[in-house]
Amino acid sequence: MSILGVVITDGVGFRNFIFTDFIVEAKKKYDKVVIISCLPAFVYNTYNLDCEVVELEVFEEKFPTWLFRKFKEVTHLQLNAKNNFGIRDNLALTKTKSQTLRGAVNRFIYNFSAILKSEGLLQVYNKLQQFTFRKDEKTKAYKEILVQHEISSLFFTHQRPPFIAPLIYTAEKLGIKTTAFIFSWDNLGSKGRMAGTFDHYLVWSDLMKKDLMEFYPTVTPNQIQVVGTPQFEPYVTDKFGYDEFALKKKFKLSDKPFIFFTCNDSSSENDVIYLDCLAGFINNGKLAKRVDLVVRTSPAEDPVRFSWIKEKYPFIIWNEPDWTVQRKSHQEMWTQRVPSLEDINDLKSLLKFCAFNINVLSTITLDAFIFEKPVINPVFGSKDNHLFDDQKFLRYRHLEHLVRSDSSVIVKNEKEFLDALNFLLTKEEGKSLHRKRFLTQQISRPLENTSQRVACALKELDK
């Protein structure tokens, strides 16, 4: 029998592969589908998936595993830092000043890998990391699951979380084929090493395929399939979202156009500044039209840092994502936030009916483009002022493409921000073709039938 194990690592994977038709399509291609979940099993209970769900015990990384993982990740960054600002920027973060044992080890790894770095060494570190799993009790339990359910192929919906590494190791030892889906548009050009080595890879675009072979030179073209991403599939299916009347009723919107401001997590330190600036423009009558303002906070955090904004501007309409933490005993607790169907409906409808979107260089730029909405990306911070330097992100590989595409409006101070707002409220900004070209570059396959395409690709790669 052909039995596919689908590894759901986090809430985003849950949204992308459980809320879409992927499981239905995978069941057409395989004799059986088993969900192997890093989330609690009960989160699947309300969905009619008609397949078995196996909950993995939480893997806790011990020091030897952490050590070789760090060698692998930092060496990968050192090896690819030349001519890549995003990787150099993330590499600099590994040079910690912490006086703990791990801090000292991190500094040693940084200095050592600056001298000795090669793809061959990366393979050695990966094997050493795998060696640490040999007698681990959780790894043994993972092996029992794969054997008991007779898994013939394992599909990882995210390639990077460190807690999937023992499952990759176990599959390799059992001779089970593994395929990884590249999680996001920025993962290859600026992030650290994958959790392990996979037999096959599914990517969003031809551009991502090119990046994958650049940063992982041992990966060959026939190991990669370009499938698009199910992340945006709900936007082109009728079963998600509300009509305009229902949206206005739910969020108490007026008949005025509304601006949709979407926040990143707290690592985007200037979000609060931009929101304060925007709300101030509205409050002081500086915009060319009267508008409503809807603010969506990040699903990765509780929106405590916006409390003073709520008090200062009571007219703001808030959309706090319905992503509930389902388990707190986890090394990466944000991964345990699981979305509701209602939240997907909220996001789709707000994007569909807003006048335009404002965000600080996040993936939501792509979401807005899908609905043919203009986007303003505010980045006031630089290395020369007192603000958090978010202008540096314009030099990241994936965002260099955005800058060159001229598909969004990037503003670097309050005057540019106000001018952009009033321009979009009164005129056609003429970037429709730019947006379409950028979407085609980033997502090289149609949004329709993405789940079917992913399932077909998995089955084809199994041959």
C-alpha cells in the first residue's frame, strides 16, 4: 500500500494543508493518508478529514543535538554570506555577547566557521546531528509510529523547525522517502539551514527553485517540483469569506472606504510608530477622504504592545486573529497557535473589500496583490536615525525583488507616507501590471487547484 504521512508542524501548516483541499486530493492519490502532527490531535476533531491523526510527543533538543545543529546553521550562513545582505544580517545575530555556556559556544562556532566552511562540512555536521538521535527515546517512539502505520512516504509541510530533525533521521533509517515544502518566500535567501536533508522538495516558483539549487548545491533539478503554494488557495475558492454586507456588519464598518493595516510580530519594532502616525493623520483630518481604519495584529503574538494605541484612538477597528495557543509546553510556543476557519474568512474579506493595505514588508503584500489592492510599505528606520532599522530589509534577497518590481509604494518618512495615502485615496496608482508580474515571479503556478497539484507532485516524486 502507498501510505502518505503528512507532517503538520505548526498553525501555518494547519491553515495551508488542513483548511484547503489538500487532504482530500492526497487521499485520491494514496491508499491512505495519516496526519503526523506536532500540534495536539484534538485540534483536528472539528474537521471532517476522514483520516487518522497521530500526535507526536514534543521533542526537546539536548545539548549535543543543539551543538551540531548550530554548527550546521552558522556554517551555512558563513558559506552563503558573500553578496547576500540578508544572510550576513542573520549571521551577525549569531555572534552573541551572552556570557552563558551556549553564548561562549556560539562565539566559537561563529569564529570557527568563518575559517572552515564547505558544503562537505555541512553534510558532516548533519550526520553528527543525526548521530545524537540514535538512542533518544522520542526518536524511538517516532520510529514505532512510522513502522506501525506503514508509512511509505513522508511529506513535511515546513523544512526548518529543529524539532522535525529526529523524524527526518528516522525516515532515512527506515528507507522512507521524504519531501519538504518550502515554507515561505524568504526562507531560502535569508534564513539558516534546513532541519535535514530531504529526497525531494516542493517550491512556490521557478525563482525559488533557482534559489534552492544555489543555496543547496547537492540538490538536483529532478528533486524539485514547482507547485505554487496552498497558502493563498482559500482566496480563489468560494467556501471562504463573506460578502461586503456581512463584513461591514461584523466589523461595524461604515460606507466610507477602509484602510487595512496589518502588523508583523514584535520583531517589527516600528509597527506601533506607523500605526500611530496613520491614526494621527486620520484624527487630525490630514487625509483627502474620510476613512475607516481596520488593524489586524499578528497571529504570532498577543497584541499587548498596541494597548496604548487602542486607548489613544478609539475609532480604530481591531481584527485580532483567532489563533489560539493549544499547547504551552513547547520549545517554540508560537508554533502551537492554531487558526480558526472564521479567521481565514475575516482575512480574505478584509483584503477583498479594503481600499488598500499597509504593512512592513511582510508576506501579506502578496495577499493584497492577489486581490488587486495597492500596498504601502512604510520603512522609516535607518542606521542613521533613532528608529529600529527596517530599511535594511530592503536589501534582503526576496525584498530586493519587490523593490525592483516597483509593485508597492515604499515610504521612508512621514511626508512620503501622507503623500502616498492621499494619492491612493484620490487617484489610480497604475501599478496593476507590476503587481501581476511580481505575483507571477513569486508564485509561478495558478492559485486554483494548488492542493491537487501538490498531491500529484508528491505521488509523481514517489515513483
